[in-house]
Amino acid sequence: MGKKPKIAIIGAGASGCFVAIQLFDAFSGNVSIEIFERSKEPLAKLRVSGGGRCNVTHQLFDPEQLSLRYPRGQKELRWAFETFQPKDTIDWFAKRGVTLKAEADGRMFPTTDKSETIIDCFLNELKKNKIPIHFEQGLVGIYKTEKDSESFRLLWEGGKEEFFDAIVLATGSNRKVWSMVEKLGHSIVNPVPSLFTLTLENTDLMELTGLVVPNAELKILPKGRPQKGPILITHWGLSGPCALRLSAWEARTLFDANYRVELSVNWVGGESTQFVEDQFLKKKETSPSEKITQDPNWKLPSRFFEWILKESEIQANKRYSDLSKPEIRNISLNLTQKKLQMVAKGVFKEEFVTAGGVNRKEIQFQTMESKVCKGLYFVGEVIDVDGITGGFNFQNAWTTSVIAAQGLRKTFVI
């Protein structure tokens, strides 16, 4: 039996802790694993995920459909999910006494609705396997040595240095680490924010703060890719799944425009202007004495429909018989093509996702090993991979961690 491989994991976030646990199991414990974390606590991002409930994954079990939830990384994750996908995530936690539940929109949380449940699960596994986390470790440099074994030298703040056989980078969006990776021969895709709310130019729409329009469609003008889903109106603009999806898919477009773009909102789920216009004309013929109301299929909040009438300069108590064709055209346009001006990027709770990172072309996704620096592995958001909101970014962390552990096991013959 050969010497135990000595592996350093940089970062004690979700992917860092999970890959450590996976490595211990892959090597049946015959491995030396150490985790290094620059802050004072582990799993900080996991703690705040899902409003403190931890959105662990998503109830979407088809690898192809699952991969389509990633604005960057679709092609690579399509096949990665054949190895480890949400079903496997659910099973992994279940074997450790943690049951996950799915909500109506497919997001999955622990049944306790507490992120501490997931954190405790990870920390208990690390403790059981005697895997240490070294806190407040400021990494200064990663250097490749000429040795066959212990081929990496890590330099820490204060001058301390250590040698390892392999390195797993699980540092998320860390520009300092990306700079070190560049010195090892990698290229970095310029990081820009993803998953954020949309701040609008001042409009009385914000007076409806807290209202949810359940089935909207949102796009950047003139030729943006439409995104569908619920929109939450906030005191600064737009949030909710639809707005967050737009921020992910259009992350680079929005960055390049300095977050100043014109948006078009279809509040009725993509129905055409002509269809909506025909609906009003039909009501004018069949129910002329009725007061103007929204189509029940639209399921718009009543206060919101009142706002639409106001925007269309139509009195709220007006009857269908009194609607002129220009008024019908105006209300139809406001329902299907409402123009709003975005002026800034907001925040999405305390979570942060970045579009960008280590170039995917320089990583072997069958093992997560670098193609340009043997022995260097990448997991999670340190790579130029990101998903929309809904548990997809954590699933990327779990999947790439499992593949990295399997890849490392194949590298070392013990």
C-alpha cells in the first residue's frame, strides 16, 4: 500500500466541505485531507441561502432539462448530471438522516426549513472523518514544484508554506485566487454579477410594493431573450423568479450597458397584444354594461389592474360600452408591452452569484482536473458556471465535487 495522498482543499464553503466528504469516501479513508478557509466560519453562503432555509437543490431529474437552467455551463453539466444529479443529492442526504422536501415551484429544502440542518450534516461528516478546517488562512500563492509527489507548494500569510500532492479549489468568486490560477497557466473569463434584482427609474409602480404578478414575461429591448415567471414588485423595482432569471441570462448584456436598459414587460404571460385587444372588444360586444375588469385567467392582483387602468388613462368605474378603440389599444399595450427603464443593479438577499471564472475549456469535466496544470482541480462557482435561482448553483457544487473526488481517486494508486 502506497503513501496516503495529501490533498488540500481551498475554501470551506458548500463545494469545499462536500468535496472533502466525497474524497474521504472515494479513498475509503486512506487519504490526508485538509480544508483551508480565509474567514472565521465555514459554509457562510449556505447559511443564508433560501432566506436561511437553504435551497439545497431542485426537483428536476432529467439531465438535459436540468442543464438548460445554467446560462453558462449547459454543455458540460449535461453529461456531468449523468454522474450525480438532484435524485442523488436527495439520496445522499437521506442516508445521513436529512429529508428534503419540494415546494410548488420545484425548489427543495430540508423539512426543518433550517439551513443549520444542512450545515450540521456536513460538519458532523467532517468531524466523523477527522477532516480538519483551518480558519483565517490567507493564501498568498500556489506554486507547482518539480517533485513527483507533493507537487504543490502553498504559501500562506506570515510566510508559512506547506506541500501537497493535489489541490482542489473551491473558492467561489475570489479574484485573488483567480489571479493565482492565471499564473499557473489558466485564463479567467471576466467575472460579472449574476442573480440580482432590477432597480427601475422612479415610477408609481413602486407604490404597489409587495404585490406579485404571477405569470409575467420580461425582456430587454430591443432583442432580449424573454424570461417568464412571477414578478415581485418592490420599492426599488422588480424582483422574483422572472427578474432574477433575466439577470442571470442577460448578465453580460446588463453589465456592458452599465445596468441602464429599457425593459418590456408582458404582465399576462406572453399573450399577444392583438389577443388581449380582441378580448376587450369581445367583452364590449357581449357585456357592454359591465364595469371593466380583468380576465380571470390573468390572475392579476386587483390593485395592480387598477394601476394598469390608471396608466392607460381609463377610469376604474368605466363600462365596456364606453371604451373607445384607442383606449382598448392602450390598455392592451400596457398589459403586453409595458416599457420600464432599468437604471441600476439591486441585490438578491445576501446571496451572490458570479458569471465568470476559470475558463471551462481548460477543465476536464470528466474529472474536474485542470488541462494545463496536472493535479489542480476545480469545483463549484470558481469555474465559469452559474445557474438561475432555484437550487441550481448548489447542485453544480454537489455534482462537480463528486466528479472531482472520483477523478482524484483514479489519479492515485494506493
